Amino acid sequence: MNTGKGFGKTILIGDQFVLWEIPAILAAIPFETECTVERLNSGSGWILDDKRIEVPGYKKAKEKDCQVSFDRMIEVMKLDLAKNPIKITVEGDLLAGSGVGASAAICVSFARACNKEFNLNMSILDINHVAWEGEFGYHGLPSGLDNTVSTYGGVIKYRIKDGIKQFERIQLENPIEIVLGNSGVTANTASLKGFLEEQEKSDPELFNSRLNTIRTQVEDLGQALSKADLKETGKIMNENHKVLIEMGLSHERLIELCDKALSLGALGAKVTGGGRGGYMVALTPGKNLQEKVASAFEAEGIATIRATIGGKPTDETTFQILK
């Protein structure tokens, strides 16, 4: 019996457009999914005991995706579960819900647990690749950013350039407090790609203009974060959210939560993840501001996560070409 872990994440900017080769900036959050793989003495295949806390309805909504994901990772790792049946137990302090990297964390933790249990001798690059394969079950065509930050931790700028996946680290002077608020809407990430392609097809000039705006915003936000200019970081997050709203990638409930966070003093707030549901993220530097926003959310019954970004990564990698 062996275990593995994967970080949850939040995406500050660029997430929906990585497959158009727009960079994205994202960060691990200090909440993890832990997976235990235990060999069984009888039967065949795998069984799952999912003990994760969840946004109501999330696990049921993702049940088929989860099965496809595990089957694909098992095939990629060439595990013979007809001869070596296993029980998979998933738990941890990362909430199972859209927008916090729940699917990536379960994939990374499973790959790590199998690597130990079956002595697969996989490197961290291999772990990340297996997790990316698992993400196909949830996202149709995953960009690779969620599993990468779940595997490596820290804050990264992720991009696909000329078809090659890669990331570089962004170093923060100090960890920064954020608040994640859940809309209560479970997003269907797999449907997002067609949604954006339709916009590109119907008005390519407008679509490309918006992508150029977002590309500039990503670069500016990366520089602001590196300089610890949080006022500018928040301003760019707000401007980016306006573009996402225009493109139909936010949600009425998410807009309400962002407006509330800003009214309470958050420096910036926007949808995080694929959009159209799931979580929003608010930049709330300092424990007092974080607590002010989070408490106000919780008073309204909103599922809320207090987190920091800029924590210690899993290794010293500063730039990596990915498989």
C-alpha cells in the first residue's frame, strides 16, 4: 500500500486560452488530494473509495469522467490489474469542486501512488505526463496547466509554444493571501473548447483582438507579481475579468461574488478555472483583509477557501519543457 499527493490550484489569468498558445499564470494552493493504492487479494480491476469533501453534486456529476480518467492512466502506466487488482482511496483537504484543480490533483496523486506501489521508476516529468493523460477524462482536450502546477507546486507561467508544453517559475517575495469563493455551479469544462471556437468562427477579428489583449495582460501581471506590485496585479485581474464577461466565460453568480469581494477591499477579483461556474479568486493580501472577505462570504453560506499563493514548490526547477 502506498500514497501520493497532488496540489490544488488557482489560475490568476489566461487559463481558458492556453490551447491558442496564450500563456497562463497559475499557482498551487496549500490544499492537497491524497491517494492511496492498495492491492487486493481477489477480484480484478479497480474499485474506488472517494472520501473527499465536495461541493454538493460534484462527485456524481464527474463520476463517468473519473472512471475514464483512471482507466486511461492505468493503460498509460501499463498496469495489469487483471492480475493485480487494487483499491483506490482518495481523501485530503482539497475540496472536490470545479475551479480548484480537483481533477488534476486526483490524477497527480494517483500517478504518484502507483509509481511507488508498482516500482515504476517514473520521474517527475513522467508523473506529470500520466496526470495529463488522466485529465483527458475530465476535459476532453486538457491544456496541461492544471496537472503541471499540481505536480510541481509554486507559481508558474505556463504556455504551449509551437505545440510544445513548457513552464517557467515566477518567484514571489512573500506568500500572498487569497480567497476562493464557490458559485455553487458545477462547470462542464469539456464543453468550453467548442464554445470558444464558435466565437472565433463567427467573428475572428474580435476574437483575435481579445486574445491579444489577454496576452498583454498575462505578461503585465507576471511582471507586477514579480515586483510585488499587488495593486497593479489586482487592477489587471479586474480588467481581465471584464474581457471574460464579454466572452460569456463568467457567470452571474461569479460576478456577484467578485463585486462583493471588491466592495470589501479586495485588490482584484475574477473567475478562475475554465469559467461559467466553479470558483472566483480574490486578491486579499494580509490576514485581516482575507478574513474580512472570507467571513462575509461564509455569512451568506458561500463555500469559501482561505489560501495563499507563492508557497514552496516541490523542486528547484525554474524552466521545464514538458512531455
